[in-house]
Amino acid sequence: MKGLLQRVRGARVEVAGEIVGAIDQGLLVLVAVEPEDTREHADKLLHKLLNYRVFSDEQGKMNLSLKDVGGGLLLVSQFTLAADTRSGMRPSFSSAAPPALGAELFDYLLQQAQGQHPVVGSGRFGADMQVHLVNDGPVTFLLQI
């Protein structure tokens, strides 16, 4: 499972012109599910997302987590993040999970996040989404579980 974490000042996801998920300060995370992923992988990714220290403390050091700052978490499914780009001029998606597994694990991750964090939004799995964000820093990390 991969999560492309971006520290944001604000972010939103639109589907067909409708805002389906939005946060103010916090983390926008693009999530890719791979064939070997399990609920345990989703649990580990969520733990890392909530506790990874990417927000600045009083000294300007990245020492605070999403939980510490009380920011929002916006989860967006992104199967293209699992693409194999090592050869050729077109990505291969054979390394992405089948849609049924991707949907199951993304929904599980979202439900767990909603149960553990007060401000959680999401895109819609499989939808054509427009993602708007103000990357803060910019700060972006690829987490691989």
C-alpha cells in the first residue's frame, strides 16, 4: 500500500462539479492499493498518517503529527500511484490491485480513519475527480507499507 502524503493549507475533491470532500490545514493523501495488500497494511498506513511528524513546532522543526495539530485528513484513491513506470513510455497498471480489492481496502482505511480522527474527508473510489490543494512547504512524502 502506498500513500503520497502532502501537507496542505487546504484541499478539496470535486466530482462532477460537486465538492465531495474538503479539509483546511492537514494532510491530503493519495492512496494506492497493491495486490498483496491487506487490512493490516491499511492499519499500518493509517497509524503512520496520523502520527508522522510533518508539521512544524515552535522552533520550525518538523516535530508535530496530524494528531498534534488537530488537522484534517483527506483520503483520495489513486490507482495510478501503483503504476510500474520502470520501462517503456506507457505506465503498466499490473502492479495495482484489482478494483474490488482496491475499493474494499480503501473503504476500510476510510472507515478506520473516521473512527480514529475527528476530521476526515475523502474522494469517491473510481470516480473522475478533480483535486485542488495548496501544498504547504511544499512538503510531500511517499509512504510505502
